Amino acid sequence: LLSDDYVRSTNEDARKGGAVALAACAIGLKKANEGRRDVIECRDLILASVVHACQDHSQRVRYYATESLFNVTKVIPSLAVRHFFILFEILRSLYADVDLDVRSGAELLDKKLKEVIVGAINSGSFSADACVPVFARFVYMRNKATKQLTLTWLQEFSEKLVGDPILEFLHLFLGGIFAMIADPNATIRQLALEFLQLVLPKLLFGNNEDFEDAQQKVDFDKILQSLVLTMEHPDPFVRKVAMYWMLRIVQAHMSSAFPTNSDQKGGEKSVAKQASVKYLTAASTSVRNALPHVLPGILVSIGDTHQSRAKDAFLPDQTTHNLAEQANTCLQDAVKRDGKAFIPHLGGFVVALREELDSPGGLIARNPPSIERRPYRMDVKPDGSGIESTGWFRASDGVEERDNALILSRLCALQWVVVLYEHVVPDSLKAEYASEFIDCIIYQLVEQPPGIIVVKSFEVLAKITVPAKGQEHRSIFSALLTWDDNDKPEGSPIPSLNNPMDDVSANFALGILEPSRRRLVSRDRAVFAALIDLHSKHEKLLMDVSKVIELMCTLQPPEFIFIAFATELENFIVTKMEQRKKILESPETDASAIKEELTAFSKDLAFVSNFAQQ
């Protein structure tokens, strides 16, 4: 009767009375036997009718229906738990209602529903896992009321749920919460920042067993990947908060992953820390596995040249660049302490560094400079395009700012190449590791980078191409270069007069070097071959080749530099001659192909002549 004749009546007063009467019926069923089928059906019908009234077109009916829904939730909490998803959906619409009284009633309903759901989760009659899809969906919506409501629920769960089960699913909605920091609405910005400040400490330290169990389920890999994506946000404040999160996580778990001697001493004092060390080891392992994903974020953020503003509500005296430098230092210290632990992740590091060094603009190219848009009515154009939202947006200009960011990111990447080479790469893989970076470092010269990049690049090449102590040179150089004068065996190879530029001749010539300088010779001539190939394709770079050779002579013995260049020039022209001979002798070659080959060969001869003159 109440559901059909009153709640769905055409008379507004009848609908209001029906909603209130249904709440009274719910109060009467409070102590009814929940096992009876008719009681369950009656309760479900009451809830469905009240929810229907909450969507009424009349504001007064919606207000009374909201009050009735509050009473139903209060007296029959099990009903609210069983139909949580329906109630949260209707609560979301009431929370954004145009009527102030309805919104006030929705706030009371929200508090009561939170109390019921939190109590049910803590008692074990409901699972936090079931709520995650709802929050993961609504946190990315653009509706202001929906975002605000979702944030309050997430904060309530983080504060009051036992064991923090929400941490296991944090990565699902973390990106949306970071985006809310740049929301035009001040309330949403404040709520998002408060939630992040509430959750972050729980990812770093734990004081009880329940928290340790939740901590071990946290997917730090996906959390750190989400932070790296957030570092591409146009708003500089969002990038700074994301970098602060990454810094704190890396500092907390990478420091604990490698305990000092004082932490390893026995005694009563260390026994009290054994439980936390156990869980920190599990967490640090998870963070360490995610470090290849962290490096791109550091390379992007270390080139962030935006300065903090005094009005920033969070870390006004810090910049994203400073935070990235601290995270970079912490990560490099961890790699230097125990490089062997990072050998399984070496491939991920190489991919991240190659992405930075291969790209013309590096990883920072994904982050063009951003500007803050402040629209005015005077900007409105006849076509309506002048009405735009406020906030930070990517701009197409700012070339100077982008160049400064590129320098910082590129220097950091080059430094990482050396750190990994010296502390992580096994001796058996050092030659292969060096070959991964020779071409990408050399071909940076095409863009004519600043002098500091050029100097750092050749310093890195000099370090990664020189064999480690006890490591043999490749076949292109004889083992003669690694012998001391006293250890040189009899019958050493003597150069032939037929080809004075072969490997034997080069090795014989370099044999005059003192043993201490002999150890500075590269394991092969791949760098010189790459430089010659580069300059043959980009002849405009020949103007600076003398400066490059002068720089290389300060890093390695000049005798080796000139002999290596001479040998590779010889190999270059011999290869071109063989290629020309093959084309000219081919029966399928026509006149046009012969003409093109002769023209190309003449250019190669001119290049070799110009290169030698430099």
C-alpha cells in the first residue's frame, strides 16, 4: 500500500507521507527475526521504496525521503550493509542536490552510513575489497560533489579501519587523488592533500602486526609507477607532491634494505626491532624491484626548473628539482652499497637510460613547459573560444626552459651510466653494457648540445670503454696492451710493412706506452668507429671535430686517440672501396646506380680528407 499508492502517488503530500511511514515501518521491524523470508522481503521493499522517493522531482519529497533513509540505515544497519552500493549511488546524487536542505540531510546520512560500514568491516561482516571498485570509479569523475564525497570516504577508511586494508588497493585511485590537488575547488584540494598526508606515513613505518600484514600486501611497484605518471602533470605543485612521495618511500625502504653494522649487533636493544626489520625487508624488496620504474621519474623531475611559490600549502621552501636530487642521491647510495642486488634489474635501468639518451629531447620532452591560465571575460571571442577553465596547462613555447631541463636530465642519466657500470654490471657483461650506450651517447652530438653535455659524455665513454682490472681486451686489440714491460713474452708480433694500419701495427705502436698509461686504452675502437660514422653522415659537425679530439686526448693517451682514429679511417675507406667494387662488378648494376655510387664514393673520399686535416 505505502509503496504503490503513496510513494508513487501523483500527490506530493502523499509521497512525503509515504516516505515517512516507510521509515516508521522499518523501526517496527527492527527486532523482527532476520531469518524469516517475509521479513527480509519486507525490509528490501521498504528500502527500494525509500530510494525511489529520494529521486523524486520535488525537493521537499527528496528531503523527507533522505530523512527516512537515514532512519532506515540507523535502525537496520544490516540492510544498509547488504545494499551498500545502491545506497552509495543514491547518496552521491543527494550529495550534489540543488536544494540546500537535501544536501544537509545527505551529510547526516553520509555520516551514519560511514559509521555502519566501518563497523561492519571491522567486525568482519563486510569487506573493504568490495568498496574499492566504487571508489576507483568515482575518484576519476569530474563532478565536484562526487569527488568530495569519495575523498571523505577514503579518509574515513584510512583513519578508522583496523589493519588499513585500503592500502592494498591504493594504486587504483592514487592518480585521481593527485589530480585533485590541482582542482579549482579549494575544498577538494584541501581534502586531497590531507588524505595524501594521512596515508604516506603508513607506507613508511608500522607499529603493530596488523599494519605489517597490510604493508606486505602493498604494491609499491604500481604505486611508484603511478607517481612517475603523475610527474608529467602540468601543475608544478602536483609534480612536487608526487616527487615528495617518491623521495619518502625510497628513503624509508632503501635505507632499511641495507642495515648498518650497528643495526646488526646483537643484544636486547636489537631484539625489539626484529619484527619491524622483517617487514621492512619485505617492503624494501618490493621497492627495489620497482626502482627501474623510479629512474624515469627522477630523470623527468630533476630537470623540473619551476620554482616554488610562497603561497604553496605544502613544502613552500622546496622545489621538485631539489626533491628529485635527494631521491637520486639516496637511490645511487643504495646501488653503490650493494650493487649485486640490482643485477636482476639491470635491464630495466638500461631501458630507462636509453630512452633518455636516445630521444632528441629526452624524457623531459614529454613535459613541455606549463603556464597558469587565468581567463577573463574580455578574452571571450565571438566563437566562444575565450571561455576556458583556470589551472596549469602545457604550452608550446619556453624553449630556453626546456633546454635547461634537458641539460639537468641528461647529466643525471650520464652519471647513472657510470654508477651502474662501476657497481652493478658484472665484469663479464661490462663490454656488452658499454656497447649499449656508445651509439646513443655519440649521436647526441647531432643536436649540438651544450659544452657541459659534450664533456660529460666523453668522460662517461672513457670510463665505460676502459677494461676493468684483469679484464682482457677484445680481439680487435691484442693482449699486448695489458702486459707490463717485464711480463711481455718473447716473440711478440712485429708489424708487417705490407699494411701499416692493421691491428698488429696499432698494437705494436701502442706498446711504447708506459704500463700505467697503457691501462687507459679502450677495450676496442667502437667509439672511434661511431664518431667517424656520425661525421660522415653529418658533415656540419666537422667544424668541431678538432675540439672533440682535443677533449678525448685529455681523457686517454693521445697516442691511442690518433692511432685509433687513423685505423678506423683506414677501415672506413677500405669498406667503402669494397662496397664500390662489389657494385661496379655486379651485372645487374645500371648506369644510374654506377653514377650514384661514384658520387657517394667521391664524397666519402672528401670526408676522409677533411677529417684528417682537422
